[in-house]
Amino acid sequence: MENRLAIEILGVAFPNPFCLSSSPVSNDYEMCAKAYKAGFGGIVFKTIGPKDYLIDEVSPRFDATSKEGTPFLGFKNMEQIAEHPYEENLDALRRLKKDFPDKVLIASIMGNDDESWAYIARDVEEAGADMVELNFSCPQMTSHAMGSDVGTSPELCRHYCEIVRANTKLPIIAKMTPNLAEMNTVARACLEGGADAISAINTVKSITHVDLDKLVPLPIIDGKSSVSGYSGAAVRPIGLRFVSDLARDERLKGAPIGGIGGIETWRDAAEYILLGASFLQLTTAVMEYGYRVVEDLIDGLNRYMVRHGCEHLEEMVGLANKNVIPAEELNRDYRYLPEIDEEKCLKCLRCVVSCYDGAHQAISYDEKTRKPTIDENKCVGCHLCELVCPAGAIRGGKVVYKAGRKVAKPLL
């Protein structure tokens, strides 16, 4: 049977769109080999830096945010690029390509000047990489000549893409930082410099917690801490927004997009693909659940495609973007009023409290019937009540159009 998840990107055949990100989960041969065997279609080997650039990591270097018993809602990571010797990293690439010739091998690289960007690009091509990803986005490098400080500059990104393009024939992916207001300007500069594709996003600069007794943010390293990258499910909405922005930019048409950020389930993967991503990268989900998370991703995405009659992954890419429009174009004469399912209702009154204190005082508790009721004359259809209901007892009901309502022009 034909593989529905197979996709060709820039002449490289991916068995499926799921790849390891350049990160702690793709740090050496053994880890990447295990991921291939688990079912990942590709790996992005942990970023290889200059020959003489010493990586000295801190301890501890992780923190996580959680909510209501859900661990790893967000994850803070202070690791930098690959800490192994330069030649050891190249040898790992050679072994991986030799042992897994049908899997995709992407070398992530990061230089700190023209010379290092050039020789690293040549060396990873010689070692057998199928593609090269330029890391313009790591937020915790100790050098301002590397990582996200470079990735916020269109001029530097264009320049380093030009250097790499002159030194390799491999397809080039530019990896974007989310630590800016808009990404498209930098992405366009990368394509102008010779990049062929874009991947987004890397981690978001963060401070996750503060120890309230020691007065030090976490993790605490010998009494101090630092700003570093935030990943996991909490950043997925940011990643989805940037991927959609890139995919809808006419000046970036034709450039494949790699989706990164908070992918844990097949639903997460489908959302990225529907908003324009052709291939996907994971880290935090693997750190929490292991490489076998890919089995559920493959199975779930396959089943979704079957249900929707989708034969090839390319058919899904970007389909949802036609429904992403500027806020000023949304229909403001449309109201979608909620309804309460009395059989499911627990009468906990969460909806009453949230509506009164956080919305439009449209839900009240009827002492006679002993149930919450919605006043449609006050309800604006914001659906806060639906989101806070722990029993799923509130859903959308009837649609009301405010016919003849005069819509105010936006203020300039």
C-alpha cells in the first residue's frame, strides 16, 4: 500500500514528515539511530559549531511549567549546541547515513564568522547529510555572534545564507527565532541569500519560575540563573501563528516550511500541516515520552487522512490558511450563542462565576429550577462559559445575525 505520509521536499524523499529537532534528543549516533528505528522519517542532528568553539554546559539546565497536574506544559532548556568534538559529530553523520540510507539526515550548523559557516557547510555535505539547516535561532548561546542574536538581523541572515550557498550544493533550511515581532522579513532575507526552505520556530526566551525563598529564577546554577529557551505545548500557538504567517506570504511561495513547537499528538501535527508546514520537528515530547511517541503520530495522522479521503500529504499542506483573514475582515454581525446541556451540567456554577466576573453577566443561577440559565439579551457569544465548564455541558447553539447593524469603521 502506498505510504500516505511520504513527501518529497526539495528533491529529498521523506518516509514521513516527522523529524527530531536539533536539540538534546539528537545529540549523538546512538540517540539518532534509536529514533530512526522507532519510525522517525528524519533527524536534524544537534547543531554542529566551529571546530574550536568550546561548549561547557551548566547544571542543572532544565525547568518545566505545569497546570492542574499536567507536567511539561512548558519546558525551559539551557543547553547550547553539540558539545562533542567536531570530528566526532562528523563521524556520527557518516555512520547514520551509512546505516540508514533511506532516512533523511539533516545537519544543523552554526558558525561565528564567514570562515566557520563555510567549512562546516562543506564538511557536513562530505559526511553525507541530505540537507543543511542553519541555526539562526538558539536563544542561549554565550556568544552574541551566534544564535538568536544573529536571527533577528535580516542582513546577517542573508549574508550567512550567501556564504553557505557558495559552499554547498545541499538544500538549505533557515531556522527562525520567534523572539521578534514578525518573522517574514528575516525569512525573505534568508531566501534572497540562497536558502531554499524555512523552519519555525525555535524556543522562546523565558524565565519560567522564581524560587521565592532564594529569590533566584529556576533552574538555579550556583545561586544564579539566566534567560533561556521555552518549548513544549505552551509555545505551540506561537509556532502555528508564525508558520501560517510564512505560508500566507506571497513572497515566500514555493519555499517549504518545517513546523516546530509543542508537537505532542497527531492533532498537533495536523494543525501545523494544515497551516502550511510540509515537515515537522519534535523535541520536548520526546524528552517526556521517548522516541516511540512517533508511533502514535504516524498512526493518528494516517487515520485522519483516511477519514478525509486524503491520499497524499501534500494535499493537506496549507488548507486551513484560506480561513485565516485580517481581524478587520471578520463578520462582526455574527453571534454564536451557547446552550447548556442539562443532563451533563454538574451545577458547579463555574460558568456563572466566570461570566459574571470575566464576561457580560449573562448567566445566572435560578433558585427555583436549580440550574444556570443564559440570558440571550445579555449574551454576546464570547464562549468563556464553554471553556471553563469542566463537564463539557456547554456548546454552541443558535446563530444570530444582527441584521441592519451599522458597523463602525476601524480607527486610524
